[in-house]
Amino acid sequence: MHFIKHLRNITLRPIFRQKNVLSQPRFLHTDVAQITKPTRYKYPTVYDPYGPRPPPSEKVTQLADQIIALTEEERAQIGPALRDILKHPKLEKISTEGLDLGGPAAGAATQAEEKKEEKTAFDVKLEKFDAAAKIKVIKEVRALTNLGLKEAKELVEKSPVILKQGVTKDEADGIIEKIKAAGGSAVME
């Protein structure tokens, strides 16, 4: 065993002691990495993808001068007149009826429709309560919501908070009266 270890050292030593030029990184070689500055290109001030254009003809220049001399009302008539003379089809507005474009106008229209409909489900919100009547309010909230004592206490301490959702108007009025009798203040939304 000792002999094999000695044999390994003999055969491997010359390989590691040899100075191998290829083991150096390529960018350190002076013949490869020559120091050169990057080429600087002159860019035009305005980029035109279609290349240089010939100057406009004399007729076009005169026409442009005549258009500039027109009043604003006359310039507004140029487009429709050209459309009629060249017999281009008249542009018509596209109907967006029945499409939800997600803009504020579409959202406002749906909200207006919802407000027109009579509301049947209401939410009861606990606004505030008297500090002296906190225990009575907690007991009343516990009775109304079927919560445990700890959960009812946490709910009351978070006020303003919604106590019940989707109740009828009569039921909401009854809950508000009970909360007021206990020393709290509740509203219907």
C-alpha cells in the first residue's frame, strides 16, 4: 500500500511542476487581447427609416402656401371636400352599444342603474360605542352574531365595523335599535 502511494507521487509530480501555458486564461495572452478603442459612429440628428427624400415639387410648395393662407374654417372643409371628390367612403362611428370598454363612463352607467333599483339587502355597521357601555354592546353583538365572547370583544374594539350583511330593512332597523339601547351607535348601509 505504501508502495502505491509512492508510485503515484512520482508519476504525478512532473505534470504539476511543468509550466503549462494553456492553463492561463486566454485574455491574459498579449497576442490575443490587443488594446483597441471602439469605433465611434456618427448618427444623424433625425432618424428617417425610409432614407433621404427628394424635396417637394413646386406645385406642392405652392399648394402648401395656399393652405396656410386659408382661415381655420376653410381648412376644416378641406378634408370632407377631398373625400367627396376622391369618392372615399364616409367614415362612420362604430357602435359600442353592449360592449363593456372598462372606462369610467361604463362604470358610472352601471352604478346609476343599480341606484335606480330598490335596495333589498342592507348591511348594519357599528359606528361607535360609549366606553361605559362597552360590556353591554359586546353582549348585544354576541347575541346578534352568534360569536364567542373573545371574537365579539375583538369585533366591537375594531369599530367602525360591519356587524351583519345582507339583512332586510326591518331586521336592520331592529338590530340598530338593540345596539342603541345597549349604548352603541349603528347605521344601515
